[in-house]
Amino acid sequence: MATILQNHYVLAVHDIQANAEFYKKLGFRIVGQPPGWIFVQRDRCMIMLGECRDALPVKELGDHNYFGYLLVDDVNDYYEEVCRNGVGIHNPLGDKPWGMREFAVESPEGHRLMIGQVLGT
């Protein structure tokens, strides 16, 4: 059976530069810039930002604008890092009944990303 080695997210955005700056505040770095795209990566996670000025604004999707969940080894440290970098927190850090300690951030265009750690690890 095949093994998934890493994950990539593809996001349609209106303002590619503003979104790249947001992900840099989350500790990602720019690893590619083909025409109409900026690829950002942190560790084994890549987010491919594609400029789509005519796309439906993500904020209009409401609760359906979550696109991913990053499982990290130290959620407290990551939370402190993103707060220090001025990232707005959508859901504050907290322990959840499903066994995770997690928080959520929201990009300038409204893409939401959950970040969490398994409780007890």
C-alpha cells in the first residue's frame, strides 16, 4: 500500500503577495514563484498560492473556509510564535474534548487553518 509522504494545499487567492506575507508570519518561507503562483513551505507542509482574482471570495463560504489541519509537536510554542508575529487568532488555544490542544488562524482573505497537538504528547 502506498504511503503519503507530505501534504500540499492549493489555495486560490486574490492578493498573492498579502497572503505570502501572512504565511511567512506563520514561519513558512517562499520556495517557488512560477508565474501567477507563490509556493510557501514550512517543514513538510507546502501551500501553493495561486492568483485567481475572479474567484469567489473565501469569506463568503462561512464555516466552509477551513482548508487544513497542521499537526505539530509543540502547539504551545507555535501559538506563542504566531502571536509574537502578529497573526490574528481565529479560535484561541485550548484543549478539546476530541483529544487535541488546538487553535485556528485566518488568512487575510479568510482561509482558516487549524493547528493542533494530540493531548498528552
